[in-house]
Amino acid sequence: MPLVSIPKSPTSEGMAYSLAPMLCVGVYIYATRKKMYEFQRGALELVQLNQPHL
């Protein structure tokens, strides 16, 4: 189910207008997920450094 309503006659301009918000949302979600993953990995490394016996 597309979040943005695509016009009936898909011109290049209409396609760009309908695809741009989805592209921005996708890039934003990808960036936040990547940042969260790096943050979790860094926190895990810190915990492992602080507790070397585990």
C-alpha cells in the first residue's frame, strides 16, 4: 500500500512528487537505524572493556 497517492497519469513530475517523500522517509529511517546500531555496538564494546572477565 503506497503511503503517497500516485496521480492517474504518471508523468515524471508526478512520479518525482510522489516518490520524494517516501525516499526522504526511507533515508531518514536508514540513517537512524544505522546510528542506533553503531551506538548499541559502541555501548556493548564499552561494557566488554569495563568487564573483561565476562
